Amino acid sequence: QVQLVESGGGLVQAGGSLRLSCAASGRIFGINTMGWYRQVPGKQRELVATIISGGRTNYVDSVKDRFTISRDNAKNTVYLQMNSLKPEDTAVYYCYAWKMGVNYWGQGTQVTVSS
């Protein structure tokens, strides 16, 4: 099993920044991809950013040039630096890890951007 614990959410004004962290523990050997999804009530969960073990990253178009995903393998932690936040970024953000065909999820952290 893999456990994921997120932190760093909160309330911020439009144009501000937040950094989310996701610490992985347990059977972490073999995790290939980690990333972040977000979800707004009544809508499907949306993939925000991913990073694979080799360092390649991918972003949804709406956050490109504003968000940066990074990974510290020594700390088994993935980060999401969010800059120039917009009210439409408001959502619950979920960390995930993909290992051997299985997705593992964190509990989610709320990000609220006020206008």
C-alpha cells in the first residue's frame, strides 16, 4: 500500500501563490507517476499536472505557465507550486501516485481563491 498526505492548501486572493505538498509513504518503491487532480462540486475530477520518475512533466492547458510540478525523490514528496492563482482554480486538490497499474489517492486539500 501507498499512503499519500497532502498539505499546503488554503485561502488566497487572486494573483497570489500557494504551494501544495504530497508526501508518500509505505510501499513507495516502483511508483512511476505522481501528480495532482482537482475537483469542484458537481464536476468531474480534472487532471492538473503529472510528473513521471524520469522528470518529464505534463500540465492541463489552463495552468500552463502558472503552475509547476516538481518531485523530491529523496523525500518521496511531490510539490505543486501555484502562481497567479485565479478564482477558477478553486477546488479540492488531490495528490495521486500510479504504481503497477494502481492509482493511490490522498485525502485532498482545499484551495480557495477569492476575487
